[in-house]
Amino acid sequence: MTVHCCIDAQTPARDGRTAGIRGWLFCDVPVVALVAESDPDLFQAATYGQERPDVGAAFPAFDTASRSGFFLESTVAAVAQPGHWWVRLATGDWYRLPVDWSCRHPKLTELTALTRQAAPPESLQRALVEEEDLEARVHRWMKRGPRLRLRLDLINKCNLRCIMCHYNNKAYAQKPVRKISLEEFQRFFEPLAPDVGEVLLSCADEPLLSPAFPEVLRYLAQKHPMCLCTFARTPC
Ligand code: SF4
């Protein structure tokens, strides 16, 4: 039996560290779990089994190729040096295969008695359980840096009436005005600030009608300069 594998993309995180790798991996026998090992005892389970019609088309002789995509959330430590894949097959067998995370070429590895493992370590089993826990995955994602994109309006008004917009509805356009002051914005924003990477100040209304708009921009630029701030110009 052979394993075909290729890492075809690395996604850089906002802070410049590698955040994740994507690729594909398949064997003659279906793969049921894929775990990366970068150090003894440092395991990270990949999300495995995504559709890869391109791989299926390139390897028509293998039924398993078209659902061979994987994504691995990873820290620098996990991808900065050669490591291993732990591959579990539908037969229940585990194999440990060497991998160079920086290589972008398809690789073919024979499964032999030498690469077969009697049982995976306990820490690998824990990584697999964590991969299945959605909450743990969200926490891990949040820890990698300020990832949230905050979308909010500073006022619920617009001075245009674009034909496709809710402001073309008279009842909506005449609703009582609600303005967010700088102080309100700060009270709301400060507790979230460490997790926010981007603020979008225009969702469904016109931010330039808000009297607080310049003050909010100034506050974000001075107090949170690493936070990307965007807003749409009319028509939005
Ligand atoms: S500018 Fe934007 S918010 Fe205003 S009416 Fe047009 S689409 Fe709606």
C-alpha cells in the first residue's frame, strides 16, 4: 500500500506566523484520521476528508482521492521543522510517515512494517478528541491572535434611497434615529478589543451621518492602531 500526499498551501496568520496548512493525502485504503507530529508529544489533528475533485481527476484509479483534502491548524513549532504524519486507515492500522512541511511537491510513501505503529501515544488520542470538540477548536483559533471582525453601525440612518436597499422602504427609513456616542462605542469595544482584528463601521447604514464618526476613527487610530478599520462609501 502507498500513501500519496501533497501540502499545497500555507496560510499565514496576521502576526506573520504560519497558521495553517492545506493539502491532500490518500491511500489505497480509506484514511479515517490524520494527525501531525512535530516533536515527540506535540500532536495536532488535521481536519480530514474535504472534497478535492482536482485530486480525484488526477488519480482516477483511486476512489479515495476525491475526498482527500485536509486542513491543519498549526503553530510555528509544528511546521518549522520536518515532522511526521500519523495516518489511521479504515483497517484500524496506524502508520507514522516522515513529512517535510515546507515541501510543495506530491510525495509517495510505501506503507511498510517499519512505518506501522502498534498503538498511537495517549497525547495523540487527546489531539484527536480535541479536534472533534468544536468549542476547543474555536478557543484555539481565538488564541492565535485578534481574529474577530466586528461589524456595527454608529447610526441607523442613510440619506440615500438606493432601489435595492431597505431604505427604499418608507417605514424603515422613517424609524426613530439612534446614534452611538464615542463613550458608548468605547464601553462596548474595550472589553472586546484584544480579540478584534478588524472593525467595519458600515453594515446597513451610512456612517458619515454619525456625529461620532470622526471621534471613533480617531480613538481607534490612537488607542488601537493595529486594528484595521474600514467603512463603505455611499452607495454601499
Ligand atoms: S447608500 Fe447604502 S444604506 Fe444608503 S440607501 Fe444606498 S444601499 Fe442603502
